[in-house]
Amino acid sequence: FAMIHAENPSSTKVNISFYDMNKKITTEGKGKKKAETQVVKEVNLVETLAGKQCNCLFWSPAGRNIIFASLGDSASGTIEFYDVDNKSLTVKEHYRANQVVWDPSGRTVATLVSQPIQGGHFKFSMDNGYILWSFQGKQLHQQSFETFYQFNWRPREKLLSKTERKLVIKNLKTYEKKFDKADKELAFKRQLDATKAKRALRSKFRERVARLKQLKKQQKEEKVLLNNGYDSDDETNYTTKEVAIETILSTKEEVV
């Protein structure tokens, strides 16, 4: 488990300490006996991270990953993704975030800015919405709303058991090939759909241009008659004159 603590309650920087219940006690060996290490079910300090800017902690349902969040109107909105096994830390930000919600599998997490469900004026309504992140801190999706009250994940009746997870890990390369193929097919389909849409727009534009040219051609005779035989599109009806104008831009006098 983890806890936030600081020497001063008003401190902007706090410490986060991690504990487990596996305290190791080593007893010295006597004579030829070697030293023995025993695990006792007592509170044991694992590590402490100092100088963190957060006021809430959120463990992943799958364990291992935890989020250090600075939530609230006056907070910085810093979101830190920490892997307690690999000791890796990813720092992100969601300004004015006031909630963090993990999905049941622990693979995706949502940070959100929501207004009170009781109603009334909410001065930060322009920031309403949510951001979806992977458990490693990669932003997946962002959505904004004018009014936003609540965010809930769909419950899952059953997650994979340990045996099923081992089977997935064992066949991971097979799954990778399968999903890579599906991703390529999906990307190709999207590209094909985009190309078809562009071609349809181009054909529509060309048809419109051809129709307007035909309409202009049909109206030309009527236009000439209305102008007493004058055709504005006939270049022979115009006189072209070339006029050259010399302009002095600047002068400079030098005494030799």
C-alpha cells in the first residue's frame, strides 16, 4: 500500500511512501550455521518518493501501477504514472482534473473534469470532459463537453484467470500476427474509403464545371442579342495599347 505524507499540512511538495507486509529479518548464524532470513508479516517500508506534487493516489485494479494525481480547482493537474516494479515514471497533465477512474482491467484510466451533479453554475464548464490514458501514461483519446456530470466504466463480469493469462503470454506472438494483420486490413480499408471519397468529390466538381460551361454556352447567343450583337468574349472587339512609363526611383549626386 502507499500513503502521502509531509511535515507541513500546507506543503506543496509531499512524500509518497510504499509499504508491504513482508518484513525480512536476518538472524546471525552461530558457529558453522549460516545466517538465516525470515519473512515476517509486519509492515515494511519499501521505498519513499520525495518532492511529489499530488494530493491523491489511485491504484490500478491489476496492481503494480499507481497514479499520483494533483486534483482540484487550485491544484496543478499533474498526473504521474508510476510502475512500482520497474520504477518507471511518466508525468502528464490534465488541467483542473477532479477525478481519476481506472477501468476494471487496469489497462486504461480516465481523468476528467466534471461539474457537480446537483446543478447550478460551474465556473470551469469550459474545461469539462475526459482524457483516456493507457496504464503507461500514453494519451489515447480526449473528449470535451459543455455539461459533464459523471463517468462510469462498464462493469466486467469476469477477467482472465492466471491460467488464461499464462496461455495468452505463451501464444503472444500468434496474437501479435493476428492483430497486426487486422490492423493493416483496417488501415487499408480506411485509406481506400478516403480515396473513394476524394474521387467522388473530384467527379462531382468536374460535373459541376461541365454543367456551368454548357449553361454559359447556351446563354451566349441570348447575351449577344441583348447587347446588339456585341460579344464580350470576342477579343477582336478590344483594342490593345502598350504604354511605357519611366519613373525615377532615386537620384544621387557625387562631387568629383
